[in-house]
Amino acid sequence: MLTARQRPLALLTLCLALSAPFPARAADRVPAPAPDRASSRHPVIFVHGYNADPGVWGALRGDLRAAGYADSELFSWGYDTHQSVNEVLAGRLGAYVDQVRRDTGAARVDVVAHSFGSLVSRWYVKFGGGTTTVDHWVSLAGPNRGTSTAWACALWDQACRDMTPGSYVVRNLNGGDETPGAVKYATFWSDCDEVVNPDDSVPLTGAANTPVGCLKHNDLLGDDGTSAGVRAFLAS
């Protein structure tokens, strides 16, 4: 746990990192080829991270559209990130998944989450019935084993408490099978992530764990290589 002297600096680091502008994308990217069997494709639900909003997914949504997805197959869930993962948010995500399935007629969806959204969506998958409704689950820079940076705001923010190492949420998510059911799991992590500490908090046993090199926490949202990896995984 951080000392009283360390907390202000850690809090400043967390707030600056999570509120930083998301990177612009190059206009001349070569679109990835569309999946061979569009009929086997699932709707994609994007789950943003702490102190963010659905607007962070613009780049990846654009890449998926270029790969053949229709706007009617791409959904960005917005939510109040200052609430409890297990008591509030995972249930609301579950209701949203059910709504998307009703609207599209799809039996399953794919979930792509960034940062704190990884904990919310994992709780839904593991404890909320998501093993039967989610086909692919992707975590970009998720604090899957907790992050020490979250101690900076844990005194007054429930979501921060949920992200701390050893929290109720982290313990339960990682107890037993970390990647349950027939869901396909993938994580993408950076060894230069200034928000998720330690860096190896992201990978999970049983998942396809991909290092993306030296990228900042939010840069995974706009990185070409990470995008290509996510698209390839969703098509698998």
C-alpha cells in the first residue's frame, strides 16, 4: 500500500493517464481483410475503462468496419465507472448484452474491454452467466490481478478499491479457473504501462496473452498492431 507521501504523486499519475487524449490514427492504414464467413461473426460490445466513455473506441470501430463489420454489429456500452464491479456494473452489462442479443438475434456476442472494463466484463462472464452468451473476450491493458496505482483513489472511490491488488473483486475473479467456460479469452499488455502495475497483472492463465511492446496505457486503443491482433482474434 502506498504511503501518505506517495499517494498524491500516484493519484496525479493515475488521473493524468486516464484523462489523457487518445491517440489520433493514421489516415492511410491498409484495411484488414474481412472474415471469410461473415455469417459466423458475432456482434461486438466495447466496454471502456475508468473515467472514460464510449468515444475511446473510434479507432478500433473504424478498423472493424474496414474489415467488413456493419455499424449494426458494433456496440459501445457507456456506464458510470465509479460504481461497484460485482454489485452494480456487471449486472448492468449483462442487461445490455441481453438487449444486444435481442436486437440482433445473435446467440452470442464478442466483448472487447479496456482497463477497468476488463474487470466488469470478466465478472459478468464468470459470475453473471456470460459463459453462455460471450464467444470472444478481449482485455486491453486490464488490471486483471489488480494495480497498485488504484490505491491513490481507493479511499473514496469504489471502482478504485475494486482495482487494488487483493480486493474482493480481484480475489474472486482469479480464484479457481481464471478463464472459465467455452469462451475464447485474449489479453494484450504493455511493459511500459504507467497505470497497470505490475505489468504482468494483465495476462491470464488460459488466455491468448499478447505483449504489444512499449506502449502507454491508453495507446493500446489506437495502436495498429494491437488492432490487428484484436481483429485476428475475433475472426478466430
